[in-house]
Amino acid sequence: MDYTDAIIWYLSWPVLIYVAYRFVWLNIRHHARMEKLTALEEHVGDTWQEQDPLLQENPDEEK
Amino acid sequence: MGHIDPSLVDWSRAQFALTALYHWIFVPLTLGLTFIVAIMETIYVKTSDEWWKKTTRFWMGLLAINFAIGLATGIIMEFEFGTNWSNYSWIVGDIFGAPLAIEGIMAFFMESTFFAVMFFGWDKVSKRFHLLSTWLVAIGSNLSALWILVANGWMQHPVGMRFNPDTARNEMVSFWDVLFNPNAYTKFLHTISSGYVLASLFVIGVSSWYLLRKREIKFAKRSIVVAASFGLLVSLFNLTTGDDSARQIAVDQPMKLAAMEGLYEGKPGAEIVAFGILNPDKKLRDSTDPFLFKVAIPEGLSLLSYHRLDAYVPGIHQLVDGSKEHNILSVAEKMKRGRKAVEALAAYKVAQKAGDKEAMKQALATFRHYSAYLGYGYLKNPEQAVPPVATTFYAFHTMVGLGTWFILLFFLILYAAITDRLQKLRWLLWAGVISLPLGYVAQEAGWITAEVGRQPWAIQDMLPVGMATSNLSTSPVMLTFWLFAILFTALLIAEVKIMTAQIKIGPKEHDHV
């Protein structure tokens, strides 16, 4: 009996868990950013982008 | 083996099916929720954000309730092998017992030990040791499943053993053949990934309910992102393992595949039924159309089973009556050969008692020649080799249909969650809530497909269920069936009530931070 297929398939289990963890991490970070943006919009209104110097094309000029 | 009352066989089967179906309500959630909790705790340790600790502890509480009740049903099932299936345990205990013993010694001890640390060890052990314990619980519970499914895979496709005519038992000759049995790894991966799907649906369902009630908004949204991300990946993996499992079934259990698809007449380029209603008047060997209605994909079954559009897939008629063209032996011929094996075994015993070594040698040679058909020697008629087609067909199609819906659901929910639009899409939240019970339906349907589809065999082609039971009177089996039915239902009601109460309280009461 050739065990190659079985070994490859069994090894896919920890790989799946690791990839799933990285995928969750990626999405949760993105979601956290979205949460912050939503919170900013709620507190400052939709003009917050104009008020944030980091989001200006030339922040020095704005000053 | 003496005469066994057919009603005893039916009651023993009913009791085992009842225990397995109830057990399978609790187990898949444990398999998946342990990993979801471990991922949440990893985020907590990595970010040191105490909010993630609160989230982890809430889901861990629900996991603990489920774990405890799942344990009770699992232990009863293991005892039933001895009480109700002692012939089975005698004939294959040497092989079947090994993975079960490893499960008890290695995996179960591991998960139980670290479960205590995981549940009671908050603030008593270091953060990292606690996280390690949580991951070990997740790995341990899944390793438990591995050994159980190695045993189950062996029943579907027995390998790595040799029949000992002196003891009338099968003995293991290669542990690695049993562990690396294609049926074992496909079953393991497909089963655990379906458990991950259920756990993801569970987290999404509960969190969606919070969002619909406008409660625990941040907690629910973040939990949904974790569960939908995890669910989407594992459900896609589940799809690939399902495909691999179907190809394995086509090779090892063609009758199960034919029943899964309601395929009576085999053909090259066989279609796959996406949706269909079986004709209840269809009988074996008549020319009635097996379907009242169907939507089919041409050549789909050939592609699924052999990865070739023109591959020949045998139907139930060919598998029962044989086909010279496709080199398929009829069940009647297999029964004839099986009876020769049974007779040769009996002759071997007689010769052994008489001390006639030459006769023993001859009987053994005959037995070895026909032993591949041994199980068929115990069938009463060829029709007995056909599993219940309607149950297998509907269970399989329910599983596949729901599995496809879950992939779509995970994708939609994840997209809505990461773009922070989930609260506005109330229909999607309702779909999340409704899909929670559907997850359980899919789990049970999968298990029914696997087990009903391989009837009449306790061990494929080797031991029919009728020969596997203990020689008991029917009444104690009937009595314990009803006792277990009441007990398991009470446990299920208790679990649902405790969980519902915890969910209604919400994560706030778990906020010890």
C-alpha cells in the first residue's frame, strides 16, 4: 500500500488550521480598521478625511 | 453463531443509530468550537486586548456545556460495542479496538487534562501556558476524532488484517495500512471540517441573534468576522474532501454511490442529480423511472467519481445482477462463493477437532480462495445487498445542498462584516440564525449517508449487521432503547436550556476583566 496520498492529506489538516488562523487575523485587522473609520465618521461627520492631516496629499502645505 | 432474532437486529441497530445520532449532535460543535476559541485566545495573547479575553471566555463557556454532554453519549456508544455487538467485537475487536484504545489513552486524556487548565486556569497559569492548553484541547479533541474515524474508515474498507481460522477472528497485520487507509483519511478530514463548518454556523447564528436584538454589537460583529473567515476557508476545504470521499466510495463501495444518486441503470457519462424526487413505486429490476422529477447535470457523476466525463458508473441493477461487459460479479455469485468460504471454515473446525491435518490444510486453502466473499455467504438473498435507496439519496442530497448554501452564506456574511454593512442587512442576519439548526441537519444527513448507505454491512463485504449482534433476547434491547431515548432527549433539552440561558445573559456576565 502506498501511503503518500494519505500522508499528504493528513498534513493538510495543520496547514488548514494555520491558513484559517492567518485568514481570520487578516480579516479581523481589516474589520478593526473599518470599525475605527465608522467611529470617526460618527464623531466627526463625513468631513473627517479633510481634517486628518495624514490623509491630505500635501499635509505640510495644509499647515 | 446461533440463530438471531431479526427483531433483535433491528432493535440493536435502532439503539446504536439513536446513540450515534445524538452523539453527533454534540461532537462536531466541540471539534470546531475548540479551534475558534483557540484562535480568539491567540488574538488576545498577541494583542493583549482584554476585550478578546472576554470574547474567548464567553464562547469557551458554551463549549464547556457542549463538551460535558457529548462525553456522556460517547461513553455509552463505546459500551454498546460490547453489550449489543459482541459478535462484531469478537470477530474484529483486535483491529477495531486498537484505534479506540489509542483514542482513550492518547487523545482523550490529552484533551480532558488540558480542558481543566483551559476552563479553570484563567489567571492561575501564565497567559502563554493557558493558550497552549487551549490549543492542546483543540488538537486533542480532533485527534480523538481521528482514531474513531480510522476505526470507522476500516469498517467501510477493511485493510491491514488477516483472518485467523483457529480463533475465527481477524487480526491486525499492519497498523500503518489501517491508519493510512484511504477511507480513513478522507473520512477524518471530511468529518472534522464539517464540524468546523457547524461551529462557525453556531458562532454566526448566536452573534446574528445579538445583532438583530441590537445587543453586544461590537462582540457580535467581531465574533462573526472570526467565524465567517474560519467558516469560509473550512467549507471550501470540506468541498475538496467531499470530492475525494466520493471518489473513494466509487472504488470501495459502488453500491453506496449508486444509492446516493438513485442510479439503477449504470452507464458511461452518468449524470448527477442536483435535485430530485424519487418514485416511491420503483422496485428493483422493474423498468419504472426511479424519479418523479429531477434536475440533473449531464456526465456529472462520472466526473465526480472518476474525474472523467465518459467513465462508466455501475447502477444498482448491474451491481446486484452483475455485468460481464464491465467485469462485475453478481451478488448471487458472490453469495455462492461466500457460502463456500463459510462451509470451508466449518470443515476446518471439524478437521481440527478430528486432528486431520491434511483435511485442515485443504479446508484452509478453500477458505483463503473464497474469503474475499465471506460476508456474502451470510446474506439470504441478493436483494439484501441493496441499502435503503430513498434514505441514502435524500440524506446525501440534503447534505450537499446545505453544504453549498453554507459556502455562499459564509462568503456573504464575511463580505458584509468586513465592509461593516452587516447590521443594515437584516435578511442576512436572519439567514445566519436560521442556518444554525440547518448546520445540525447537514451533520446528521452526512452521517446517515455514510452509515445507511453501506447497509447491510457492519464491515464492508465481510460481516453483515445481522451476524454482528449479541445473542440477546429482544426485550432488554427494547427497554434500553427507550431508556436511552429518554435520557438523551433530556440531555439535549438540558444543553439547549443551559446554552440559551447563557446566550441570553450574554458576554457581559462573563466580564471578569
